[in-house]
Amino acid sequence: MSIDELKYWLALAKIQSIGPIKFQKILDYFPNLGEFWSASLSEIIEAGIEPRFAEDIIMKRDGIDPDKELAGVQKFGISLITLNDKSYPKLLKEIYAAPPLLYCFGKLDLDNDFPLAVVGTRKITTYGKQVTETIAGQLAAAGITIISGLALGIDACAHQAAVDNGGKTIAVLGSSLDDIFPATNRRLAKNIIDAGGAIISEFPLGTRAFKSNFPRRNRIISGLSLGTLVTEAGIKSGALITARYALEQNREVFAVPGNIFNPLCAGPNYLIKEGAKSVSTAADVLETLNLKQARTYQQLKIVMPENETEKIILEILSAEPLHVDKLSQLAKLDISVINSAIAVMEMKGMIKNLGGQVYVKAR
């Protein structure tokens, strides 16, 4: 996307009354947002925006300078990912009201990863710290990307456990990237980026950490993830909102059982009673998500062949069993290249190993 077009995405995101649904309506009617910026009231209404909102949009639009918004993002070195970009996370794109624009520090590249949200209370106890450090650390060491919210307590503990175990972690903020909140976790934010992760937000520059922002942030945490794990949380904790979003998004929900007399264990205990998967080790999560070989996949990804190799293999394979030697011959590729590719493709669920180095197409 051109810089000239991107500045209008930034400007549109600045209008608070335009949420993801209205943003999408505007995109559908004005594929070029530059046209929207000079559109009349009647044209905006024709795009499906209610008259009272259309009037508010025009009034606020007149006070926003798209070039200034772009300059602010460039000043902070923020990367931008729009809903139309190929780099937009595939899992997040599946959710209802996906954020149209993501602001990013670091590298947000999750499409070949196995992301899992780990969330919980800010009022972390010794038990919660021990549980989160252990399970999140083991998951990170196994190749799972940890998603959380950079809040005090469980969130920060989960991020740190991922970093300490050589893993990747993504933090989703309830404020804009020019106001990393809480300030006490800014060093952690830097460590997350240095470890190959990212700090992201859907909020435009100048957005403070208002309480109403956090449910919106929570839907992104769960939306980026294959599942959500709650390690310690009260019954009214925002972590349960994240778990509810995960269920609505058809993702797995996990919870660590705890002391029935401890209010901070009431959240996970309630989730388990309602059908969440009870876990006590990282292996419980890996088994449920069928990700026992996640670390192997992460290592293979380093020497992973180009997508063209996978394309060739899929064109050759069918429902009829084919030996790897024959596959190599038909593909006219070295056996080492074929072996590397099929190992990755099997973990992706693209092909099936019938034993004896014989393979078929899985789908």
C-alpha cells in the first residue's frame, strides 16, 4: 500500500466513533480512502453509515491532518499492518470485527507460528507466579508463541517466562504505542522486541490506557491465538473476558485449577466447571492442540524450502500412496529437499505419513 493511501487509514482510525464495523463499511464503499476524505455527507450515508454518525465523522474529519498522523507514526518508528495486507495475522482476520489497522513495534509474523494466549490477574500470588513461569516457560521452550497483554501480574510473568526460555512473545496493549502502559513494563517491552517478538495495538497515537480499551484489547489477544490459558484470576477478572472471546472465536480455553478457598483461583475453577480444559503442565496444552512437535517445526522452519517446493509436492501427491523416492523423482528435486519439505508439510497437516516413507495428500 502506498504511503499516500496509508495516511488516510491512520486518519480514519483517529475518529473514535468509527469502530471496525463502520471502518469496513467505509472500505467497502471507498476502496481508496483518499476519496472518503473528501466525500460528502450523502456519500458517507450511502456507504451505510447512519446520518448522525456521518455528521459526526465529517465534523471530526475536518480536524484531522492525515499527513500529520503519518509523520507521527514515522517519528516513533512504528510499523503498520492493514486488514488488506498479506502480513495481517490469519487467525486474527477470522474474528468478528477484526481490527482494521495494527500499530507494531518489532516483528509481527505469526502465520507459521503456534500462538497461545496466557492471561490472568494483576494481583499475582506466589502460586500464580510459579504456575505461570513453569507452564508458559515450558510452552515457549516447546516452540509456542506466548500472547498476552503486558499488564502487571500474570501477563508480565508470561512474557518474561517466554523471553527467559528463548521463546517468542507478543504483547497487545490497551493504549497506543507512544504510551506503553504500565510504564514499569517498558523494559520488558524492549526485551520482548529484542527476543524477536512484538508490541502491538489497534489504538491510534495519543490514546491513553482507558478502562474501556481493555475488552477491545482482550479480543485481539484471544483472536491472535489458537487458545487461551488462564493461570490465576478472580471471578471478575478481565482474563475471563478474554476466555469468553476465545469461546466466541471458536478457540480452545484452558485453565489451571487452584485452591477453592483462594478468590484468585475462582476464575480458572469456574472456567473448568464450565467446560474449559483443566491443565497442570504444558504437555496438557500441547496434547490438546496437537502441538507436541512445535519445537521441531520451529527448527525446521529455519531451513524450510520455498513455498514453490510445497506447491510442487502437493501437485504430485494425491489420495494414492507414493514413496518418497518416487516423489523425489517426479518432483525432480534432491531427496534432502523433499525430506525437509515433507517433514514441515506433515506438521502443517498438508500431507499424511502412512509409514515406510509413503505419503498421501491430507486435503
